Amino acid sequence: MHCLGLMSGTSADGVDAVLAHFDGPPQRPQWSLLRHHHQPYPLELQRQVVAAGQGAPMPAALWLELAEAITEVQAEAALACDPDAKAELIGCHGQTVWHRPPARGARGASWQMLQAPLLAHRLQRPVVHDFRAADLALGGQGAPLVPRADAALLGSTQGWRAVLNLGGIANLTLIPPCGGVDRHAAILGWDCGPANSLLDLGMRHFTNGAQSFDKGGAMAAQGQADEGWIQRWLQEEYFQLAPPKSTGRECFGQDDLNRRLQQLGGASAADAIATLTAFSAAVVAQDLAQTRQILGIAPIELITAGGGSQNPVLIHELRRRCRGVQIDASSYLGVPTEAREALVFALLAWWHHRGHPGNVPAVTGACRETVLGTRVEPA
């Protein structure tokens, strides 16, 4: 079955579209990636999405226009990726504008902005969307949703395999080994903390909006990281929480950046960006160290994906801080780094079609497995 996956992440740089084919058993499908396309958000739309994700107040009319604009870019990405309309089903994550994990007995909630009936009408094919809602209803975090798909797409190896997505937020998947005493262990995963969210906002701050990200890690490479502040930041509450845990721009957004820059005092732009880059790597390294200490799990390899995998300074910091683990890009296993998450949502749509559960209770904290997503037919 041909499925199209659409993903617009926390970085809010645009929509990734993937056309893929799936066949065989749902838990270990035979799959092929046929095409990938990236559709950037117009700059004003990107600004609005980032502002919305940080709690900026807007009148109802602007929320409606924002939902329409996001949906239109999703449609453009789908049409560009699949001009011959081969896909029988569309899986669309939508654009997260607010995420509220469960806390102190209160149910969590999450808002992925999309006008799914409009998208289905524009593409004249069914759309599966709202992937987090069922897990949230079952008491889960609703995120991250990629771990089960990571295990199905990438498979296992002789030891624990870690998959690290470096989008706006860094999230980890831990896949059990194919043999040994841990071969029947549960898939694990969680959101570590900021990857590119603070870096991108920092670049906009220091360049007066001229640069939206640190291309090639060029600015970070010119600076010196402040290790003292990194170690202080690692003691903050979120980084001490045990999984399941999830987060987003509502926690690691502009206000958080302003606080950290104030703490860094008169640091130069290069030193501040170098510190934020090293901090993103340190968060992951600390999580891996805690996993080894508490659970006795030490991955033998760390597979990176997402936009941050293209930042050589961030990858260098990961190599320096994550001792004893081989670090490779997901393209090493046949999944292009920039296409991984869109491929996941193509798979989740196929799983919805097959009635196969997409969440992992050990990851999200939901009380049971469930099929994810809601299907909308074209009008």
C-alpha cells in the first residue's frame, strides 16, 4: 500500500512529505521510501507558528487563518511529493501549537493544528490525523510517538540501539537487542529536552532575524561553551524527571532562551550559541548515563536524525559526551535523516488502516496499547 506521510515539527521550518510503500506483517513491515519533499513555511507563517507555540495571545480570527494556512502548506507538500497521486492514504501529524503532559493526576492534552477535512478534500484521498489523542485519553503523554515505528523501520541489532531525533526537541528511542536476555524487553523512549529550539531562537536573536538557524554550526564553532552553566542547567527539574516525559516549545521557547541568555551575562553571540549547542548534547548524554545507571541499559550505537544531525558541532559534542557508543546518521540504515519523521507518520497511517497499535505504554505511560489517529474521508 502506498502511503504519504506529512510532518511539521517543533522547529516550524516547514513540512516534510514522504511517499512510501508498506507491505507484510505490521510489526516488521517490508517498506520502501519512494520520494521525499520539503516544503518550507513562508517566513511570516513560520513566525506565527513559533509565536503560537510560545503562548502568544491571538484573536479567534487569526487562529482560524493560521489553521487554514498550515493546512494549505501541508497540501502543497503532499502534491509536490506525490504528483501522480499514488498514495492511497495520507498520514498527517499537523502542527503542534501546545503540548500539556499529564501532571499531578490531571490528564494531558496536545493540540496539533490542522483542518483535516480540508486537506482530504484538497488531496481527494483519506487523511489520518490527530495521532496523539487516543494515547492521551488513556492517561499517556501522547508523545513521543516514534519509538514503535523506529523499531519497525530500523529493526534491532546485537545490543541496545538508540535512535536520537534532533528536531526542535531531542527525543530518544531505545530498541531492545535481537538476542540475549533483553530481547523481549519493552521499547523505551522519551523527550530529552531542547535540541534546536533554543539554538534557532538564539540565532534569530543575535542576527536580528537574518538567520533562523546555525547553518553548519558555523557560529558555535567560533565560540567557547560555558561548562559551568551547562552543568547547572542539567540540574533543572525537567532533566531530573524519569520517563515517561514529553515537552515542547511551551517549555523551551523564547522565555526560556531569555532566561538562559541573562544567566550567561555578557557572553558573545558565538559563546552563547556554542553553550546552547553543547547543552543540547549534554542533555542527551546525561539521559544515557542515567539510563545506564538506573536500568543497566547501555546502547552500543546512537543513530541520529532530524535537522540537528546536519550540525557538525552538535554531533562533535555528542561524540565527546556520549562515551562508549558508536554514533551514525540514520541514512546509514537507509532512512534519510530529514525524512525519518514523515516516514513514521506514513507508517502510523498504514498501521491505522491495518488496525495495528501505534503507541508504546512503556514510553507514553498510557494504560494500554491502542490504534492511533482519526480517519477523515474526502468531502
